[in-house]
Amino acid sequence: MTLAPRAEGTRGARLEGVAARPGLPSSDRLQPSSISLPGGPSQSGPHVVPVPSLEALGVSVVLGGRQVLHDVSLSIGPGWTAIVGPNGAGKSTLLRTLVGLQAVQSGRVELAGRPWPHWSPRERARQVAWLAQQGEASGELTVREVVHLGRLPQLGLFATPGPEDEALVQAAMAQTECAAWQHRSLQALSGGERQRVLLARALAVDAPLLLLDEPTTHLDPPHQVALVRLLQRQARAGRAVASVLHDLSLALQADRLVVMAQGRVRAAGPRDDPSLHAALVEVFDGAIRIERLGAQWVVVPDLSPG
Amino acid sequence: MTTAALLAIPVSAERLRKRLAWQLALLGLLLALASLAAGSDGWSPAALWRLLSGPDAGLVIGQIRAPRTLGAWLVGALLGIAGAVAQGLFRNPLADPYLLGSASGATLGVVLVLGAGALTGHAVSLASADALTRIGLIGAAFAGSLGGVTLTLTLARGAMHTSRLLLAGVIVGVVLGAAGDMVTTVVPDALRGKQAFLLGSTGFLGWDSCAALAAGLLSTLPLAWRLSRALDALTLGEDSAISLGLALGKLRFLLVAALALATALAVSQAGLIAFVGLVAPHLVRRFAPAAHGYHVVASAAMGGTLLLGADVLARCLVAPQELPVGVLTAVLGGGYLLWLLHRRRLA
């Protein structure tokens, strides 16, 4: 059992500007600007957001008497980071800790060098948007009303949304293709449709950091592809995107991966790194194979005899 | 599609909300007239004519029926707000205003005053014309109701954890209920008054009651309405609401305060009226689903209309006798929920 890589190691592994590299499976039709779309509200130039770095420093978390995270250190910078690992590896807890929703036993999480407890709830919410795993949804809100909740960090409870807020909301809905049923009740939607609405809600925050827990849940293959494109677009626009992903083939589309097992970071590095692949196979007990298929990596269960 | 077209809310949802608002206003007005006309021998045109042509019209209508009518509506409205806030806060359509110990606290307060009165040789009765006695009982119910919720909040160590809050509410309900039972065991004379309080009644509402209730409505409704976006955010789950920058502990405390104040006022003036707080938000959701801003206000109007309607029925069904209105709301509300359950199973 190896020790978790210290902060220096993971920091060195952070790849900035990877998204701009040629050879990335990208579609040129997509605009670099994250929140602007054909026919939608125009925005001058690409979205320039100075992304503050989000760092976990020696974080340990105990939940219900069980230590879920052991001395985890890593940093989330610009680009798309996928967090992968077997069930119970602590991925969701790590994400919740990074967002500031989970109290830590020891260590700390800092944004731009300032620990979370020193940020006000609204300041924090303006910096980091978060999508819950299996996001719940009760009540009678329509799709549009739900996505508008993403403007709460900016507006607070009492301000009325202005035209810019409406534009951001419409753009977010357009990006996840849920604008067409924006007046329907969230309750009336299928699981995949609901997931897209909740994703739009996270996009509508318009935060420099976007942390998503299992965003592909319930999505069919076309919408999984659309999601990958969306995250790549967000990363290229300068945002820091981190997502927990079960689907390893999708995760290997990210700029950088963090491999977790048993509450520790086992490896972190760019997606093409052979040692990262080796670590990935190892944490999944050698039950997977990582193959090159054209420009992308695919991960399949290893069913070969012996 | 143009942006303008995208922005427009479809006519149907907006129309449903407007229609419900008009219906509630119209129904409320009609019921108010019916309530003003309904006398001790029920709803009889002849009796109404006799009254109107007699010398006591001003007294009977102005001092008895009018405050009772307005009071019944206000009590129902407060219960409607409390129900809508409770259901939003606990994200549970079965939550009702009495969930956090209001009912048991108020009952204990009333029983204590009744018991103390019996022990000191003063016959205290809910129907007493003695203003001091009335005020004593109302004060006891109000203090008991707020005390019950305060106890629940203390036990739950604030309003941060929903499940702890609900559990604490149940425990407080059981413990205060037992304490009340103990008092009535020692002082059986208090039992009759307690019974009347548990059944709920709008029969004793005067203009002073209306003033207190209206003040309560004017403070709790704007508060609940202002915080309705927090209830909206809570529909996505508590973690999502926190991730959106809401100071959930503080907001929940304010909402519990609004809920407790609305319930305490209603309970102290009219006893334990069952089911109005549970059913009113349900009916609003059914006829005009909407975000909490509209929902809270419409639930208030719905609650007022329901209780006023129940009160008119209670006076007319077995006239010249009068049913306790709480019994009627329990039967009607319970029946409605049963019907809803039955329909859902078929669907």
C-alpha cells in the first residue's frame, strides 16, 4: 500500500493548457466561449475567468466512525480533471470536501490560498458550482425556475434576476439541451432529462470552478458525448472542471486524471501517461484493459481467460 | 425562437395561478356573506329577515358574526402559511404545522391554567365571558405553543439537521402530552376544558382576536414570502442549497420562527384545528403548482377559505346545534386525503 502523493507531487502533475493541444478530440464548430450560443445573447469575447487554484492539503475525513479520506493532497487547476476509482474509494467525499460541504478531521481545503472557513457562504458559492450525485428534486418548480436557482450565489435571496441572469440561464439550458421543455415541471421529466437540468443549474452559477459528481448518471450515449464536449469546452474557456466519473472511457477524455482507492490518491497525471494507466488497472484489480481506439482510449472489462 | 418567446411563461401555468387566485377571492367573499347570514338556527332566510328587520342586527352581525367570520378566515390563513412553510422546510408533503411541538405545548399550557383554576376554586372555561379568563387561556396556549417549539429547537440543537428536528418534535409531543395527561389525572375538572380545546372552535373569536390574528398574518406572511427562494432551493436538497451560498442554519431558524408564530396564534385563538394546515398546501399544489413565492400566499388564502367554509358548515349542518369546527375539518380533511390515496392507487 503506497502513501498518498504529497501536494508537491500532485501539483507537478497538473497540466495547464492541455486543452489547447492539437489532437484533442474536439469539434471546431464549438465556440471557445463557454456561455454563448448561436442566436443567444452575445458576449464580447471568450469568457475570461481568472481561476483561483483549489487545493486540498493533507485532508482526512471521518464519516460514521470510518476514515473515508486519508491525508489527501491535490490541487484542481484550469482544465478538466476526472476523479476515478472503485466504489467506496472516497471520490464523492473528496468532491464534497473540495466544495466545502464536508467538514474535515484534519488538513484543510484552500481556494486561492484562503481556507474555506474564511470565505462567506455566498463568496464560496460564487467561486465553485457543484452538482450533487443523484441530485434530488422535490417540489413543483419548472425547469427554468430550477436553473434560475443557479443565480442565487450572485443575487442572494432578495434580488430580482435581471436580463443578464436570464441570458445566462437560457444559455445554460441551451448547452445541456433542455431549453425546449423549460416550462415543464422537473417532476415530469425522466432521469436523464432531470440530470441535464441539474447540470444546467450548475452551469448557470457561472463560477470559475465547476465540480460535478457523476454528471453522466442516467445519460444516454449521445448525451454522454455532449457532456464530454461541454466539459472540454468549459475547460478551454479557462474554467477548472473536476468530475467524478464511473465511465472510465469518458474519464480518459479528461485532461488529467486522479485515481483514488481506499480513501487515498493513488496516482494523478495526464490521460496518456502509461504509469497512470497502470495505476488505474491496479486499483480495479486488473479486471480492466485500456486500449487505444483511434484518437481515444477505451476501457473494457478484461474477460480474457486465465 | 426569439428570446422574448423563450421568456414568456406559457399561458396555461400563469392562467392556472390567476384562476385559482380569483376563485379563492370569490369563494372567500361568498363564504363570508354566508357566514354573516348563518345564525343559531342555521342558514334560514326567514331568520335572517327577522334579524335584519329587528333592532339587534348591528350587534349580532357587527359584534358576533363579523369577527367570527374574519377570525375563522385568519386562523385558516395562518395554518395555511404554517403548513406550506413546514412542507417546504421538511421537503415532505405530509408535514403539518403541529409537527414541532406546537400542539402539545399549547395543550399543556391550557391544561395548566385550567388545572390551576380548578385547584384554586375558579371555574375556568373556554366559553367563559370573563375577558381575563379568556386572555389567560389564550396567553397560556400561545406561550405553550412557542414553548413547545423552543423545547424542540433546543433538543435538536438548532435547526441545522432536519431529521433531528423532526425527531425532537416527536419526543417533545409525547413528553408534553404525557405531562398534560398527568395534570388532568390530578385535576379531572381540567379535562372538559382540554377536550374543548382539542376539538377546536371558532365560536369565541372577537374583534380583539381578529386584531391579534391579523397582526400575526401581516408579520409571518411577508417573512415566509421573502424567504420563499430558500424553500425553492431546498427542493434540490440541503447540500445543493448550501452549495448555492445559503446560510441554511439561519434561514431555517427564521422559517421555523414564522411557522411557530403562525401556529401559536392560530392555536391560541381557536384551539387545535386539524388538517387545514396539511390540506391547504396540497390543494394549491393540485390546482396551481408553482414556486414557493406564490405557493405560500395561495396556501394562506386556501387555508382561510377552507376554515371559513368549514365554519359555515359546522353551524348549519346540525342547527340549532353547532359542530366543533375542528371535528368537521378532521372529517373533511381526512376524507380528502383518503380519496387522494385511493385515486393514486388507481392511477
